[in-house]
Amino acid sequence: MEHSYEFSRAITRKPSASIVDGLRAADIGTPDLAQMLKDHAHYVVTLRETGADVVELPALEDFPDGVFVEDTALCLPEGAILMRPGAASRMGEVAQMAPALRGFYDQVLAVETGFIEGGDILTTAKEILVGRSARTDAQGVAELTKLVAPWGYSVREVFTPEGVLHFKTDCSLLDAETILATKRLDASGCFEGYRVIHTADGEEAAANAIRYNQFVIMAAGFPKTAQRLRDAGFEVRQVNNTECAKLDGGMSCLSLRF
Ligand code: CIR
């Protein structure tokens, strides 16, 4: 697990017109499909710039949140684990993702009880952190722990702050020992033993970034945090995220990386 940010593939899914009905904690406006398609295309191009082989699955009209593929599975080098989303409207997205994963992996396992979404899972070089949240419960965490143990992974249960959708809404892995996190999440003490770079005050939404090979890919519009990352030696790429942000989505949500 030394190379938890080095990947060769990614799976994405095109946004559908039904995105206007996507789940959101607060109504801050209707996402604009044309803008989202543009941003999504830029996201895919940026992933390809890292050398990634990127699959673009077709849009799913029946699943307004289907573009947020990260929540459907956890991809590890040894195999993939299908999730059990805590949002009822998203449960069916898992079956839509399974065939694509079976095309890449010999082992595709599934969480069968409880609830867990990929957005609550942060895989680091030494462990898998899973944040309990409104979408992920103790049973889901226990199931995942059992499934990945034979592959040598240890799971540590942590807690997503109240009112925050997913654990990774507030953090990202930057390298083997470094995490980008909001101050509010770091204050919970869950990153003891890691080096933590905080998002700048007022730029909490920058925390959901991805390290993919040589780049940290982050949402555009957070200049102070972007500068902090550059100062720490990371090569930053920015992608507009205004439309996904209306549905509480960010950079990690838009792909499965392996
Ligand atoms: C949802 O509420 O499920 C979607 N609107 C957003 C999902 C974001 N996914 C993620 O953070 N992994």
C-alpha cells in the first residue's frame, strides 16, 4: 500500500439531464447541465494528462446522482468492493457500476449489510479511514473491515463532522503521510501521526481534492489553499466545480481511481 496515490485507471460517468434532481443538503441553485458537461470533460482531460486510462460510462437518466461514481465502490489493487449507499435513491447505482468493475478486476466483493458510501473512505499508505456519517453506519464499516482484512488492510472508524456530507468532503490524501483537511475535521484528532495541511479559512470546500500521480486536482476558486499546496511542493491542477458543488459534490466524487 505504499503507493496509494499512484494509479493507472479511472472510471467516470457522464452527467445526465436528471442532474437537476440530484440530492443536496441546501438549495443553492439548480446545476446547469451544459456547464457541468464542460467541467466534467475538463476533469477527464486532466486525469488523462496524468497518464490515466479513463473510462467514461454513459449518463444514467434514472439516477440523478450517478455522476458521483466514487460512492458506488472502493477500488484497491487486490480487488473492488461494491458499496451500499445510505441514500436510498442511490442504491441502484451500484448495480450499474458492477459490470465495469468486473471488466477490470477478478475479485469484486460487496458490502451486504449496513450502509457505506465511497465518499466516506480515505485510503492512505498505512490504513483505510472510514468516517461514520449520515450515509455510512457502524454495520457498513464493520462489513468493509471484514472484507478487506484478508488483503492485509486495517480499517479505522472515524467520524464525519455533523452537517458534512462525507468524510472526504473535508479531506484528501496528498501523499503517503500528508493530508489536506479542513480545520474542523482535523480538530477531531483523526489525523494524528499524519502531516496535515489545512484549507485556508473560508475555503473549506477546497478540501475535497484528489492526488492522482503527479497532480493534485482541486476545485477552482480557492487561491489561498492552492498556494499552500504549491508552497508544499505539489503540482496543482484546477477544475471548475461550481455545478457539482450545488449538489455537495467535488473532485473525488467524480471518479473511481485504481
Ligand atoms: C449526494 O448527496 O449523494 C450527491 N448529491 C453528492 C455525492 C458526493 N459524493 C462524494 O462526496 N463522494
